[in-house]
Amino acid sequence: MMAAAAESPFSTSTSMPSPAGEADSGPHPGPLNYIFGFLLVGLAWGLTTPFIRRAARSHNPSPHPTLSFPRVQNSKILKLVLGGLFAVVDLLKNPRYAIPLLLNLTGSVWFFLLIGKAELSLTVPIVNTLAFLFTVIGEWWVEKKVISRETGLGMILSLAGIALCVHSKSS
């Protein structure tokens, strides 16, 4: 059992019981599959964020006749709730917002599939760091933001931290 854990930092113990209570004897994906999965989730979470933000900022909801009814006008709470509901529905109808949001949510599904097989203490920091890195790259691409020296240094240090986490799990 110790030798199997030293082979790959991404492997999980085969003696862990599965949710059904049986020993998990199925094959585990190799490290390249995990790396690909981490990259996909990081891309889905990080690269879509600037697109979602740009669509939300430029969104101008259309007025709804329901909000002008006297009963709604007289109730601040009802006006606030209905106004928020209509704004969300209008935003979800906008493909510039809905498509990146769908890709982002797909990344969440991939993440939950990953944490079912990969080691949790590696998966969470790796995926969140990659999401940060891809968000910075996405802001540079979408919003033409300049990546400052400090941000670049932070990106390098984040990658170094992930490398240390992976190294500590493999030794």
C-alpha cells in the first residue's frame, strides 16, 4: 500500500471502501489524465470568468410591465424581489453570459468527478491555482489588462507552491 502511494501523487489508496461499502479495486487513471482534468477545470473556471463579468457589466435589462403595477410599486420588497428575478432571467437569456456560465458550471461537474478519484488535498489547491492563473490570462485577453510584475511573480509563486504540494505528496 505504501509503494502504490509513492508511485504517483495522484493515486488514491485501493484499500479505501467505496460508497457501497465494497473495496475499490477498479483501475485508477494515470497522472496525465489527472493533469488534463485539472487543466480542464482550471480553464473552465478561470477563463470564463472575464467573459461572464464583461457580459454582466454590459447587460442592460429591459423594463418589465409587471414592475409598474400599483401593487408592486407600493411594496419595496415585492419590487426588489421581482426586479431581481427579472434581471436574472434577462441575463440568462443573453448568450454572451449564458454560454460562458454553462462552461463554468461544466467545470464544476468535472471538478466533482475529479475529487471522486484524485486526492482532495492536491485537487483543491491545484484547481484553484489554475483557475487564478487562467483568470489573469483571460483578463489580459478579454479586457486587455496588463499583467503587472507583481501579478506575474504571484503566478510563478503559485505554481511553485503547487509543485511543492505535489512533491510533498510523492515523497
